[in-house]
Amino acid sequence: MTIEARRPPLQLAAGFRRIVGGGASWSGLLLQLALLVAVVWLIYVMAGNVRANLQAQGIASGFGFLERSAGFAVS
């Protein structure tokens, strides 16, 4: 009976380090740039959607309510 050596488990930290910084190639940098653009675009779309929905429902966002009185006595 022979015993075969198993492959070592994936080194996720080493792979991530290679993609992010150490020894990164142009393809890794382009992948990071594409991911950054996608995240910025997603935040932009979500912010526009939130703004439109709040405006459609007549909800004001912000801290302007702190300057108004409560309308009831606070002991």
C-alpha cells in the first residue's frame, strides 16, 4: 500500500496578499481598479435611489429636527 502526499490546503492569506500587493501584476491591478469602479458606481446608484424615494415620500433627512421644540413637556 502506498501513501500519496496530499496537496497543501489553499493559502487564502497568501493569495490575497499576492493580489493586493506583493508581486501584483497588471491584471491584478486592473482587477482592483474594476472592483473599485463597481463599488463607487453601486454607492452612487444607491444614494440616488434613497434620495429619490425620500423626496417622493416627503421625508426630510438631516438633523434639522433638533432645533424644533418637542411639543410636549420634558421633565
